[in-house]
Amino acid sequence: MFAASDRSGKFRPAKKNKIAMPKKQANPIDIQVGNRVRIRRMLIGMSQEKLGDLLGLTFQQVQKYEKGVNRIGAGRLYEVARILNVPVDFFYEGVGDPAGARDSEMAPPVLEFVSSSEGLQLSLAFMKIKDTKVRKRVLDLVKSLSEEEEQKGS
């Protein structure tokens, strides 16, 4: 390709035709593994920064693993399992499971909820309530709040 000069008289390389490449899509299994890492990390009260420190990574790299953007290699996944005190197969629970496939419509919203900070905190706090009457009242409260939200949206 020939170089061209701009108004300042400086030469610059000719522009190549740029083709828009599609964004890299995360593999569903990488997303599943990342979600399971996030859930387990949050269940034991560990921060992304702490997990990153223990793995010799930045918290941003842990974020990418948890979102499934970056794939976790076998050796690193083994270390994550050791740190989080779970077997490696914990991260693959439900993958390729025909019973899990039937529930695929329900699994993503539930997994998304439990993967969120608020969802996990709410779940853990709710499980600490031993009195069934109190648990029922909390459930009734949440249901009534959600019904109010639905009515506002209508």
C-alpha cells in the first residue's frame, strides 16, 4: 500500500479496509463455571481481590473468569477449587444433565439471583431464620412488595 501525506505534509500509511468482527461470545460452559466460582466465593465471604491474591491475579481477572469472558485453565481451576474448598466437579454441576435441561427455563433467573450480591445476602439471611412463622411473614412481605411493583409497572 502506498503512503499518503496529510495536510501537515507528514506521511501516514494508507488505511486498510476494516471489517467489523463480531464480539467474542462467552462459551456457556465457561459462564457456568464462572457463575459457580462466584457463588462459592460469595458463600464463604471471600472478595474477588482476596481470591485474586491467592491465585496471583488481579481482581479484574477474577471478574473476567466469573463472567465467563476468560476461560479458566485446568490447572488454575484446580487451584480455585482448592482455595474455595470444593471438588473440581462442583463447577460443572448441571452441565449436560438431562434433568437440568428440563429446568433450563427456571435455572437462569434463579442462578442470576443467587449470583447477585443482594440475592446471596438475602438467601443467607433467610436461611438463618429458624422460626417458620417468621419465614412465612418475610415471604409474604416480599410477595406483597413485588405485587406493588407489578402494579406500578402496569
